[in-house]
Amino acid sequence: MTADTFTVVSQKLIVTLVVAPTVAVATKRATEGVPGVGKLVKKIPNSVYASLVTIAAVWFQKKAQSSSL
């Protein structure tokens, strides 16, 4: 593995494992005030919501990677 590959993989892991869950919790709090959707979002535990957003982030990364090939 080259140094460039290691850097790219490290950056993607940081985004996926740190930034995505943090953004998920912040957006969950913001979404709780939206009429209609807020009640549903409040019922979902933070850990489940963060996991769903993280899975979506990984999916988008893989989709972007496969479309650029």
C-alpha cells in the first residue's frame, strides 16, 4: 500500500466514522422541530439514527467511487 492510498483510506475512514455520526446527531436535533417528521425522528434513538446516516455515507462513497471508474 502506498502512502497516497493510505492517506485516502484514512481520510475516508475519518469522515465515515467520526464526521458522519456527528452530523447525523446535529441534523436529528434540527429535524425534530419539523412538523410531521419531527415526531418520527424523536422516536428513533440517536445511535440508530447515526448508524443509518453512516451507512448512507458509506453507500454514497462507494457509489461515487464506482461511477468514477
